[in-house]
Amino acid sequence: MAEMTVIEAVRSALHEEMERDERVFVMGEDVGQRGGVFLATQGFIEDFGPQRVMDTPLAEASIMGIALGAAFRGMRPIPEVQFSDFVWPSVNQLIGEAARSHYGTNGALKVPMTVRIPYGGGIRGGLFHSQNVEALFFHTPGLLVVTPSTPYEAKGLLKSAIRDDNPVIFLEHKKTYRLVRGEVPDEEYTLPIGPADVKRAGSDVTVVSYGLSMHYCLAAAATVADDGISAEVVDLRTLKPLDSETILESVQKTGKLLIVHEDNISGGIGAEVAALAADEAFEYLDAPIARLCGPDVPTMPFAQSLEDAYMPSPESIAAEIRRLAAY
Amino acid sequence: MTQAPSSLPTETDAEPSIATVGDKAGPALPAGLTADDLVEVCRQMILVRAMDERIWMMNRQGKVPIAASCQGHEAAQLGSLLAAQKDGDCFLFPYYRDLALKMAVGLTPRQVMLSFMGKDGEPYSGARQFPLQGADLPRNIIQISNVVAAGLTQSVGYALGCKMLGDDTVTLCYFGDGATSQGETHEAMNFAAIHKLPVVFVCENNKFAISTPQESQMVVSDVAARAEGYGFPGFVIDGLDVIACYEATRQAIEHARNVGPALIEMKVERFMPHTTDDDDRRYRDRDALDEARQYDPVTLFPAQMVDQGIATPAQIDEFRTDAQSQVNDATDFADAAQPPDASTIYDHLYV
């Protein structure tokens, strides 16, 4: 086992998959000589050459359209969106095209494309380098949406995404890139897209989260344990498909549900998880379903005070767990 | 700027990267074509027109929800397709006004009518998309988006994939004049030029984006003029002339395979409203339309072939009779077909 950061795990997965299958290639803004702005592809151009580590023009719509066309031909492209906030010019190619190509050709076309998107805030990124973009893709049938939180999951899930014949939106929380470290097996492994993971077992309150905020939930769970509250933390890992079985199993055990995410509260993943619990586990609930999420402003502002006001924190999550536990 | 090979059409003095190929009289037998090929084009265009007219009629009877007519585009599509077929190693990204192209690659009248009526057995998308808009991969034809120009970047990606895999395929990407206003058209052409990709951009310019005329979409008179800005050649072609479209496409394919992208702009006419839901009397000058119809390729090309002794009047008559009987058969067949089973709605959402 080696200890890695999330970005090192991402880099390791990409490198292994490019070695394994020559149809796999990365493309995007500054991914070649520069190695990507987060260095996900550092050194790749020496190993794989400029065609498979392709610096593209600064034009996101065509990055996605070209990747999609290459996927139609049987390549396995990995377009990188430099920051999630820059995905919007390419959204037609993802939602309007990639998501419905298999369906709209009655199964004839496949889209083996993995779109890597560094997302999320807490890094003083302001309105154009902090955004959470998952809700839109979560809402889109035909896409898979993956949100790893640890190096182990980032590597195992990214390898599965690259081998999948469906279009995968692979969301890497950029604050976890160097903040989160963890053990990663030396040997080859993959993790299946779909299953959630119970990161901390508990009996009093279920806390569902993903990405960076999942780590804040773990910190909060440790804090409230000192008060005798046993919180169970479910890391979704994959948003689409949603692992409803794991969520419901936990809620049936604890009777209380808190969903935490950084994305805006309205129409977010939390709303769907809450609806799931209300539909399928109503008779088990002992408290109102609670959501602790980003407020409904475009995304987190630049000033530290405003960014802090936006982000869920271990403290605010702990307070919410205590509130639910008191029911 | 990429130097055009000597085999490309002669360039005019005014615009170095633009040439005009062909005139309505047309040469006799151009390179690579036989008399039988030209007779077959006569048969195809007569059948396509009969089909197109019947589809419109079935819309008025409430049995075809929506149709975009191909009338006026037949010569452009059949001429360019003939070049692709003779080449034998082309992959096509069509656009939505492409009945002639789809039928000429082998789609039967029955399949066409199933598609327009949205019935079970529809060959492109299982009747999930608008008529003919899914993929026909065995015939090297891919799906169409109704988000105009979305296919341009995809076609460039397809050509990139072909190049990376080391095959010899040339990708032909068809689009209308309206699509040239989209940003992705610029992005696609720019990227294709940077990587010298084997792609031919084929603009079927009918001068209208639904109701918006060309002069409200661009100030240049020729879309092909833009090619120079990307560093590859662009050509203006009489899109009502089958042979000119064949010849230009043939040379553009050769250029794409050996040098890099090319843009050919086929000036066509749209004889019908945008779709069955459109009323072009709101925006289209009737006299100009009547004048345009004087150059209908489905009338002129067979007559020209008869004049040149390539086809006989009896052959043309037989094509017309045969077309009507095929169209009747297709209509009855599709009318009697069942709609797709509702239980298939979730099929093929994921691989």
C-alpha cells in the first residue's frame, strides 16, 4: 500500500489505463506540456506523446464534441474540463448529445467517454472557479455521475469509468486534490460505479454526503460521538445511479436523515435523497428529513467571510446532527 | 494556408481559395463515372421526389407528424454521395434535410415511410427520434442532432479517431447555411485545420435558416470564403448540378485524405417550407421561388441525360411509374405497421 493524495491517485489511474489501452487518450486545455493546471497529466506527454495527451484550443464546446466524435469511432477519450465552471459551453454536447446517443440510435452507438471535471470550492475560487455542477448531470438520464472522496476511490472509480461504455461525468473535488491523503493498493484494482460506502457506522442519525463535505461529515461525526451521539456516515461515491438500497438501509436503522452537500440546496442531490426517504422509508422516520447544503446563490463568493458563509463545515454539520439526535 | 493540390478545381482570380465548378450544361462523363451511374442517379432522384411529395401529403392526412423536405437538395446530395460511394471509404455525418442521401445509400421506401410515421421497425432510432435521425452504422451513416451544428465538432472528432487508429476513412460532414452561424462550426473547422484531419465540410446552402435569409446570417456571399481563414481550401459549387457536386466532392475527398480539411459550399434551393409545420408565404417571395423552380434538378437532370443520349425517355418514364408504385406500397405498408411497444421506453438507456 502506498499513501497518495487524490490528485496522485487520479494521475496513477490515468497513466495505468493509458498504458493498458491505446484507445484511451486525454485532451483538454493545457493538459500536454503543462500537465494540466492541477498536474493530473504531469509527465504524460513524454510517456504517450502529444497526440494522446492533446493540448486543445481554448474552446470547451468543441473539446466535448470532438471527444464524443472520437468515442463514436471507438476511441476512449478523457476530456478534461479545466474547472467545472467552464463546462457550460460544452453542456449541449454532454446533455443534448452524449447522454442520448445510445438511446437515440436504439443501441447502435456507444459513448465510452470519461469527462473529468475538477469541481467545488473552499479554495477562494470565487464565482468562476468554485462551482458545484453535479445537479444538472444528475438530472440527465443516460449519464453516469461519479464523485469520489478519497484517493482509493478516485483511482478505483476512475479506472472503472474509463472502461465503461457509457458517458461518465467524473467529478473530482479540487480541494481534496492535495488535502486528502490515503492508502492506495499497489496492485491493480477497480471499484464498481454505483455502490455507496458506509464510511462510519452509527445508530442514531444517518448522514449522507459525497466529495469534500463527506470528510467534514466524518469530522462532525467524531465530534458528536463525544456527546454520545452515534452518527452513520454514508459516502454516496456515485450520484448516478444513486445507491438507494444503502441509503434506505441506514435510514431504516437510525430513523433520522441528514443530507449534506456543498451544491445549492434547491433541486440538489439532497432533494432527491430526501424524496427517496420520504417515499420508501416514511414509517421509519423519527424526525424531519434535514438538508445542510449550499445556499441558493450562484456559487461561493470570493471574500473569505462570504465563502465561509457558503460552505458547510464540520461545526455546522455537528450542530445539525445534534438537532436531529434530540428528536 | 495549405497549398491546394493541382487536382483541385481551378481557382478564380478574385478569391484565391474559392473556385466555381461546373455549369448547368455539365460535362459528359466525368472521371470515374459510367453512363449507368448517371442513369441510376436519375432513378434515385425521381424516387426520392415521389417519396418526398407523398410524405408531405401524409403529413396533411395526419399520419406523418413532422417532415423536412429535401426538394431542391437532391442533386447536391446525390452528386456528393456518388463521390463518397466511388471512393468507398467515407463516413457520413448528414443533416436533417437528407432524404436523397439516405435513400441512395440503400434505405428502402418502406423503411422511409416507417420512419416518417414513427412505426415499429423504424431502422434509425426505433422511432425515438425525428424521421431518419438515428444512425445507420452498417452504411457508414451516423445520427443527426437537431441542435444545429452539434454534428460538426463530432465529425471532426470522428476524423480524429480515424487518424489515431490509422485508417483511411474520410469523414464527410453535411450542414446547412444556418449551421455556419453557430460557434461550434468555427471551433470544428479550426481544430480540423490544426490537426490536418481527413474531413470534408459540405455546406448545402439553400439561403434560408427557416425564415431568416442569408443576409441576416452573414455579410459574405459565400460560406466557402471562410475556409481561407482556417487555412484550408473552400469551393463554391452549383448545388443543382449533380456532376459538379460529384466532381467537387471527389476532389475534396482526395484533398482531405492527402492534405487536410476542405470546405465545399453547394448552392441549392429549398423548394418547400422549412418543415411541414412552416408556412413560407410569411417570408418567401413567390416570384423568386417560381424562378428557382425553373432549375429543379429532378426535372432538368433526367432531361439532360436524355439529351446527351445517356438515358432514354422510356427509361425515365419507367422510373416515374416505378417510383409511384414503390411509394404506394411503402405508404400502405407503413400505415398498417404497429407503433413501437410502450414497454421499450427504457431500452438502450445505458449500455
